[in-house]
Amino acid sequence: MSSHREAPEMAKDPVADSTDVYAFVSPDKPDTVKIIANYIPLQQPDGGPNFYEFGDDVAYDINISHTTRARADITYRFHFTTKIRNPKTFLYNTGPIENIRDETWNRPQFYKVTRIENGRSVVLGRGLTCPPVNVGTRSTPEYAKLARQAVHTRGKRTFFAGQRADAFHVDLGSIFDLGGLRPFNKAHAIPLEKMDGINSVQAYNVHSIAIQVPISDLTRKHNRPTDVMSRSSVIGVWTDASRRKSRMFDSRKGKYVGHGPYVQVSRLGNPLVNEVLIPMAEKDAWNADAPREDKRYAKYVDKPELAGLLPVLYPGDTFANLRAYKKPRADLNAILLTGIPSGVVDGFQNYTGPIESDMLRLNVAVPPSKDENKLGLIGKDAAGFPNGRRVGDDVVTIELRAIAGVTIPLVDKDYKPDGAASAVEDGTSTDPKTVMGSFPYLGTPGGGYQTKPGTTDSK
Amino acid sequence: MSDLNRRKLLAVTGMGAVAGSVALVAGPASAAVRRSGSAQEPVVAFVEDHDSDELRLMVGERELVVHDRDLVTRLLNAAGGF
């Protein structure tokens, strides 16, 4: 997945697990940037009685680099506090929740948001209320209204933190079964009948932290750039989650108590980097490192394991040109670690300097597309991934095709991609219910009562 | 003057800050007396390498790195006694 349960240790700590990051300029408010940071993967909507919530013991950061240093020049930090209104009941809610301030919601969650720039911290909001999870038809009968109540505007900045539908889509069941892509089942080394892709994230929820801030809030010159080719039009974005360095189990309280500084345990910039490119033994160390230290991982981008596997998994001439290509993948290095410099794609760049660092790079001077192409830049739509990432961008297909060689000609004009490189996909698509056209852009989370368990077959 | 009174602790606070590093001069063994600036909250002490003089203290949102072979030895002795 993008980054759901992508590392062995992090898979045991879902509350701190960054799953997806989106950063984009949208047509509805083109003078603002929206950044969405998702955590807590694969939430079953009917996962009561203890439903999902942010960690009170986790610090959640949205970081922006607007210089060439690959450092957090601006950070939005979120700390959560959970209360129990009635300690005598086991219930999450003691009646219908019709307003996010209703006393019937027994376990409300609140947050503080702090903006940090140049070492100066400014608290932008305290006691901001999250919505409850979507318990079901009786408990949260008008969920969309509850979510709207949890959109908080402070000055020119807007915040939301709470449960949403997961708009990511991927066929995990097939991809992690020896690199299977159901639409290409017959070409696989272990062939099966061709099938449509199955979205493994279908109907699952996540917890989102979303911000909508003026473009000038994030750019180097604190203006709204209009020159696409200017370095100061580009920002780098990544999220992280931190826990206290030491945790002791307090038997009297029945929970862990933290001591010492917060230390990073999870991070995310470009989708699928840690998931697919970083070896298993290094994934958790990668999560604890800062993007500016990514030079040590660049070899896995320059020679991705998956690019070597594709010609083996899909033998014959399917990926013959990819198999023969032995140069370091300068195309992937640019897309994922430095940004695309000028001169590579006509009229576009999102270069952040030579420091190799996994950040989602957004050129805010590129106008938002009114008619989005889900393939983003490789689909001739420069407002989409890897220029930032929109909710509807099909990042699995984009990255699969890039790794398969479709972007090599950007840096090596002599290379001719295999025909399969521009066709390869997992066969899944965005569930329209998971997307909204306005803040916070992710759709209403699935309700517990409304959920029907899926099917499985072990044969 | 007590052992602790002769020591100067340097703390670096805040998230993401580099841990403070302090070299301490061990004094003669004597009954320790709490000074006015002593911690007033839970403290976690961590000796990662029993052959070194390094002790890490987690207090509040700070991490202090103390270099004090005598203190580390006393902790090791205490820990080994059980």
C-alpha cells in the first residue's frame, strides 16, 4: 500500500502509522494549499466497542521545506487529548450523537495545533473538536453534519482531524502474492486466469489530519508564486509521527506513560517509497530518519528491486528492454528524491535542490486542473503526482509504470520503454464515495452498522 | 559540599533537540542532598553500555546525557544486586 503497515515495527503501532500524504492546489480555492495526512490504516467501520482514535501519546507533524536544505522550515504539529465523560459505562456513546458537543458522545477527542517556523511556535488552536467515528445509523445518524462541525477555521487557516474514508486503492491481495497484477495474470510466471483488480482498501476508513492554508503561508517568500520555473514556487512536504523516547507501563493506570523527548517513529513523503523500494530490514530505520538523510537509501531508488523482478515475474519479451537497462535510474531519483529539474519536462519543474530526500514536491504556481488526469504528470497533467498528490491520483499505476521504465526517456532519450510499461496496472480505481470536492476532500467514512463483512477463501 | 552540588547539569529542552551532554566530576562517596534545581517529576535512567560512563536520563520532554563513571557504577551495582 502507499504506506499502510509498510514496516515491521510500524505495523504494530497503527496509531502512529502514516498511511498517505496528499498535497495539492484545488480549483475550489486555488489560493490555498491543502495537505492531508492519514494515519491508522485499514479501519473496519464496525470496529467497536473501542473505536479508532488518534494517539494522545503521539505528536503528529506536517512538515514543509521551502528552501534547498530539505529541512522542516515550517511544521504544523498536532497533539490530541481524549476524555471520558461517563466513566461508569462501557459505551462509546450513550445515545445518538447529533452534535459534536453532545454529552452522549462518551469519548470525545480534542486537539491543539501549533505552527512552528524558524524555531518560533505559535498555538493556532486549542480544544478543537474531532468528530466521533461513524458508529452507525442509530448513533451517528447525520454523520456529514458532524464532520462539517469539526471543520475549524482560524484566521485564513482551516483544520480538520478525524475519521474519513480511505481514498487510496490497491490490490494488495494480488501484488503481495508474488507480484501479481490480475489484469495481466496470464503473462505471470505462475499464470492464472485474467481478472479485474480487487481494491483491498475498499470500505476501510482512516484518520485524517487536513489543513487548508494560504499558499503564501508555505512558500519561501511568503507570497503566491506565478512563475512555474522559479525555485521558490516549489515546496517539499512530508509528515511524521513521534512518540516519547521512553515508555513505561504503569500497572496502576493500565497504560503506558511516556518520558523524555518525542522521537520520530514514522514518516511519509512520496507514496510507496518505504513500502516498495526500501528493504524490509531497513524500513523501520528509514521511518526514524529525516528526509535530508536519505542519501543512504538512494541506491534503492537508483536500482529498485522491483525493476529487476518485473522481467522475472513477467518473463519472455514483456519487459525485455527493462531487463537490458543497467544504468542507475536517474528518472526515479529525480521524481522521488530531488524533484524534476527544469529542462526535463517542458514548462515544468519541481526541483528542491541536490539533497536527496523523500518529500512530496509541489510546485504551487502550476494552476489546478479542472479536468484531472489520474495519471498526473505522465498523463500530461502537471497539477498531479508527482507534482504534489491529489486524492484521485492513481499513484500505484503511476509508480508501477515509472518503475517499469516509462519515465526513463525523460533522462535517457535513447531508451525505448517496453509496450507493457505504459499498460501495466493493478486494475483498481478510486471509489467515488471516498472523495469529496471540498475540504477535507476525503469522503464520509463508512458506518459501522452499514458495513457488511467481506468474503474470503483459503482454498 | 555534597557530590551533587559540585555538578553542573546542562539540559537541552524541546522536541527534536539534540540531547544535552555533560561531563561530571565524581566526588567522594557521601550522602547525596537534593539541590533546589533537582527534578520534581519521574525520571527514567538508561545505561546502554555497561562499559561506558554514559547515563541517559529521561525527564519530562528532555533527555540528558550524563557522563559519570561513578554514578553508572553505582547503578550497575544496584541493578546487579537483585
